[in-house]
Amino acid sequence: MSKTEVVLGIDIGGTNTKLGFVDREGNCLVAATMPTEALTEVGPSKEVELFLQRLYSTADGMFAKISDTCVMKGIGMGVPNGNYYKGTVEMPPNLNWNEIVPLASILEKHYGVPAALTNDANAAALGEMKFGVAKGMRNFLVVTLGTGLGSGFVVNGDIMYGADGFAGELGHVTVNPEGRMCGCGKVGCLETYVSATGIRRTVYKLLADHTEDSEMRRISFDDLTGEMITEAALRGDKIAIEAFDYTSKLLGLKLADTVAITSPEAIILFGGLTRAGAHLLKPTHKYMEQYMMPIFKDKVKLLVSGLTGANTAVLGASALIWNELDKRPQL
């Protein structure tokens, strides 16, 4: 009896790293989560070494559960500041690595199977194309709304990487050159307004400008989360609803600009803020159409991710390596 082919999907986040073994149909057979950073402060080089030790231990323990019936064919990773061309993680802003880490080649040597990496938004786009609502689409955009704003552009069926591997940074287009400071070092980036972090800043600006009551007045800035704002909006909190409207206006504006450049079939929103449902989707669609160049009006679908459950990021990472294996059978 032949063994089931699986790949290891890895999503490296600023706090936790998620892993899962996924078959060709997108079934996650076994999954786990581990801390990305060491629990005690160490230097960047030691941080990477300790991360790899935890990764190997976790992955090996997971595979032991399915090794009798499965064979590992490759490793796909969604990582911050991932360079697809070089297989490197380069100066990730939310990790204490502070160096260029050739992560793909390290894992290839350790496990003896092909490995590939890209940023988490590109991985999400590949996941949508292989397992989600973008099945059959060849031109679309995925926007991830988490702590920051990521984006993955699919053009003619392939991820758009650009000359250096870092193309498609929608989160760092400028919406206000005299606006909010961004973690990337620029001022007024879209991410500083449209993300879980950005909407927190918007809420506190609105609380300062208005006197009406809001359940969020009793929460400190450090304690407030995007999930709390979403829940408040769903309960009818006017400040939360206005914050989502302002967020949607800026997102719709920049999506309209993006459509003029890429003419996608659909734009797919992914991440925690989409739980606000109509409070995010309805005004975003309204503003996108309002700012849209006439030739593109009413042509572009605005959708929510079709990947559900706890392992969505792992599915995206696994889709990357399945895509590589399909494109290059010699691997």
C-alpha cells in the first residue's frame, strides 16, 4: 500500500509558529503550535539556533504520529520578510533575528526534501488559489488584516514577486505623508490605519474627539485589541462602528488604486478584522466603487477568505510547496 504524500507547512509569526502536515487535498493531518522566540532574552544568532531546535523537535514529534502511512515531500513556509528567490528571511521587523537567515536551505539540508518560503500574505494567496475561494482564478489579490497589513498579488496564475522578491507591499503605500509613524520607518503607511494596530489608534483618536459613551473608554490603549473593537461594533458601539467606517474608507481608496494597476478578478480579505462582517465589507465595497476609475466599476468582486479554521496559515504555507512541486516535478 502506497503512502500518502504530505508536506510540512510552517507559518512563522511574531509570537507563535504554527506547523502542520498537509496532503494534496488540503487536509491537515496533524498540527502544532510553538513559541517563535526564546522565553529568555538571547542574542539574534542564538535566537535562530534555539528556534531551529524547537522547530525540529516539534516537527519530528508530529511526523512520528503519521510516519507509518505518510511520506514527506517538501516544506513550505510563510515568514515575515521572506525572499522567495533566495529562500531567506531578511531582517524580520517583529523578530529578534536581526540578520539574513537562509532558512529554506537550512531545512532542505536537515530534512533532505525541497523547501520554499515567501511572506505570509503571498502564502495566503497561494492557499486561496489551491484550497479556497480563488480556485480557478488567475488574477486576484489577497489582503491580510492582522497586526499589520499584508498583501499577495496573483497575476496570470503566479505570485508577483518583482525584481527582488519583495513586490506587492500594499500595506506600505502612503495614505497621508504627514500621518502616523509606521514600524517600517515611513510615515502615513496604509498599515498604520488599516490593521488591528491601526484601528486601535483610530479608536483612541475618536474617543478623544467625541464625548459620547463607548465601552472602549474603560479599556486602556495597551489592553485594547482588534477583537475587542470588532465585538464592540457587532454590539452596536458607535465609536467602534465609526472606526470601521474610517478604516474601510482608506482601504477602499487604496483598493481602487490597486484595481487601476492590476485589474484583478477579485480582492479577498483575510484575517481577524473580517470578523466584523458587514461593518468592514459593506463600507469597503462602497468606498472602493466610489473611488474606482469608471472603466473598472462593478467588475471586481470583494470576498472574504475561504480558508477557515485554526490552520489557515499552515494551509497557505503548504500550498506554496505543493505549487513548487507541481511546477517543477524534478524536485
